[in-house]
Amino acid sequence: MKITAAEFKAFLKNVVTMIEEQKDYLCELDRKLGDGDHGVTMSIGWQAVNEKLDGELKDEQDCSRISILAGRTFLSAVGSSVGPLYATGFMRGAKAFQGKLELGDQELKDFWVAFVDGIKERGKAEVGDKTMIDTLHPAAESLQSNFAHTNDFVASFTEAVKAAELGMESTKGLLSKRGRSSRLGERSLGTKDPGAASSYMILNTFLTTIKSAQTV
């Protein structure tokens, strides 16, 4: 498949909309484990990205520059730990798009693998720590494995999102080992990690965006 810079920007716009719709839910999850502000924090970051999309990036056709500026803008807007994580993901992933005005299966696969690797390296979390890595790591593993056999990004990413959902759901049964929620001990059981939830939502938004683009 091929997606254009306009379609990549549409994905980012769709994330903005999705985060606004899920903001209260994400805060509700976070109230059980942390400060209760994850939804607000994500909203602040993505609204800043939205302003950049409507301004400096409005006519931009270089997919790498779009991804880099989205990451930098999110980092500037968000002071919490999630800012550097997503910024690193988008800026690392941008390397797969260098000089590209149109993105094919290989570039898209490379973007998401680099995106996840960047977040893992920056955050130092492991699967089982009850973080967004419980969503992102299985998604990246699934994507790489399926793509190696099929060279079909949409089919492979569809399976990756399924793996991400299972990873997100698994956080209900995990003890928090990172951040403030680690102090809760067994009281952290039974609740999804908000970062795992929001990262799943972003992956799923990308899937729905590219599937919509295919039908146009």
C-alpha cells in the first residue's frame, strides 16, 4: 500500500480527536493508579500537535519532517514522563521516512518498529512492568514477524493491533513497577495501565486511518 503525507497528517489529526473523546476515561484509569491526569496530559500534547498541523505543517509534504515536528511539539507541550517517550518514538520513527513524500509497506513497518524501539530505549521499561511497553512490545514483535512472512503492512499491522490489545488487557493483572503507582503494591491490580491504554488507542487509530484511506 501507499499513503501520502496528507494521509499521515490525517492520522495525527485523528489521534487528536480520539484523545479528546477518551480524555475522561484515561483520567479515570489514572486516578486509580496515579495522579489522575493522563488524559489531560495527552490532550495538552496532542492539541499542541494539532496547532502545528494547522500552522507550520499545513502544506508540508516531507513525512520525516512531519513526524519530527510532531514529536518535538509534543515534548515541548508535555512536561511529564510521557512527553520524552512519544517524542523519541516519533523522532526515531522519522528516520524511516527520510526524503519520502509517499510511504510504502516497508517504510511503514520500519517506522513503527523504530517508534517502539525508541520508546523502549528511552523509558527503560520491560514487559510486565505495567506500562505502555506491555502494549507496544508485543505489537512490534507481531508486526515484524508477520511482515517478514507476508510483506503486507496492512495485514501485519492488523495483527499487531490485536497483539497490542492483548498486551493492554494483560496490565490489569500486573503489579505496577514504575512511577508513583509502584507504591500501591497489590492495590494496582485489576486496573489497566493508562499509558498502555492510550498507546493501544493510538495504534488502533493508525489502523483505522489507513484502512479508511484504502477504501477511498
